[in-house]
Amino acid sequence: MATGGQKSVASILLVLNLVLYFIVTAIASWAMNHGIQRSRETASNLSPPVQLFPIYFPMGNAATGVFILFSLIAGVVGFTTSLTGLQNVSSWRVPSLYAAATSSLTSWALTLLAMG
């Protein structure tokens, strides 16, 4: 069905994708944790509309929290998509490759959303 070269290239790209999504997830989770820990002390001095939100991010502007949340979701979905893609490439059947393509398109769409 496919040559060994196609499987090895797909596997290398999926491992690279796995590592990059892990880095995105780690940075976004750190930023979310930093925002949660600093919310109480930073937002206590601000005007009342800002105090209504449960998480206030001391870095960036007002849209930072939304992008951090989308980045965290895209990182987790991309990481799991890469893991399932590696499993689908190892079996290398047409239905499993269609499933891998569909999940990777979903992950790509979430990544575009997280980029803003």
C-alpha cells in the first residue's frame, strides 16, 4: 500500500508535532496558573467591572486570557491528535488514515483559532 519512506516521514512529522504541542501546552498552562495565582492581589486594586471575572491576567491586555485559554485547548487537542496519529500511522489502513486526517484538521482549526 505505502512505502516505508512515507511511514517514516509521517512518523517523524508526528513526533515533531507532538513535541511542539507539548511545549505549547506547557507554556499555556503556566500562564493560566500564573493568572489564577495573581488574580486576587492584582485585581483588588482595579475598577469593579474587572473584578467580576474570576481570572485576571497581569500580563498582556484584556484579550490575553482568551488567547491563553484557546492555546491551552489547542495544545491538549493537538497533543492527543498527534498521539492517535502515531497509532494510526502504525496500522496504516485507509479508514484509520481518514480518521487521522479528520482529527488533524480539527486540531489545525483550533490552532488557527488560538493564534488569533
